[in-house]
Amino acid sequence: REQRRANVFERRPNGTWLESAILQAPGEDVFRFGYSVDLQAGRALVGSSSVKSSHQGPDRACVFDRQPDGSWSHVISFIEPDGLGYFAGDVALSGDRVMIGSSSQVTTFQQLADGSWVEAPALLPEPGLSGSFGYQLAAHGDRLAVLGSVPDTPWVGSYTWSQGSWRLDQGLEPGDAPSGASDPSHQSGPSVTDMAMTATRLVLSHGGAVSGHGLLRVHT
């Protein structure tokens, strides 16, 4: 797990998979490179996180872009801020935005037209949440799902990107109907997002909402 590279595979027309590239960690002080990954079109986001490791940061999330010749180049690394634990325990890509999870918040960076990056306001836990917030992320378009917890219960928040920050649309708990929805007139696209939640993963797309903790429940 102290690896310093991530392998990229591409599906061939005959349905088989072929290794097409190896992404190298940018620096000798990068540990557990590939702990978290996301891939979208010609961009890869690779997390280096000390989650469940004796190594003590700094953790980071590294952006790579695919070049016309098929090679991959390192674009930028976002380094763990002081005092923020489990940085890059999970990561997510959506368009020109990069979302980086941690134990207590979600950090978002957006790339501008000139190629520079700006940091958006941190996404912090909603009132009443306890324990972790941001260990697991999933993004689709302008939607983001974040795994948190209320006392002894997992919680998934569905957020929409609006005017440079994330806005909570609804919160889901196992067995509950969607709650905490904001004004539906402000929502764009589907009213509810697909969220398939296990104890360790989130998957997000269009449609109804699925949450699971031993038992899957579908919200429409």
C-alpha cells in the first residue's frame, strides 16, 4: 500500500482491457499513491492518503491530464492543509471541479479558463451530523453526494453546485424518505439523484436515490 504509481487501463473494441499508462507519484514523499482515484474523459484525479496507515502526511490529491499522444502529464497537486485529517481519503471529478474528501469537510477547487485554480468555500457538515463527513464522495454533473453520519447512522447528502459553492438539496438516511430538501424551484435537472451507498462506497447518477447499510432502500 506504500505504492507510488497508479495504473490506467482502457477497454478495447473487443471488450478486453489493456494497460495504457502508469501514473507516477510526483515526488518521493508521496505515499499510498492511488488510495483514491477518479477518472473523467482525459483527466485523472489520484489521491495519496494516510488513511489506515502509520504514515503521517502530508496527504495530497494529484491531477493528471491526457495528452494528444496518449501520455499523461501531472498538472497540479493539492496538499493537505494543516489540521485536516484523512485528506484525499476519497476524491471526485466533475467537469472543471476537483472535490477532495477528508474526515471533516469537502474541499473543492475549480479550474478557470486561463488554466489557474481557485479554491471554493469548504463544504462543512450539516448541523446535527456527528463523526466523519467527507470520507466518501461521488459526483455527476453539478451534483455531489457526500457520506457523513448522524449518531450511529450513516447519512448521505445530495448537493448541487450553485454560484460557486455547494448547496444541500436533501439528506438521506437508511429507511427514511428524502429529507432536508431545499426549494425545488431552485433545482436543475432530476429532482433526486441516484445514490447507491454501502458502508464504504457511493455511486451517483441520474434517477431515484438508493441508500444502503446492510439493506438497500430506494427513494424516488
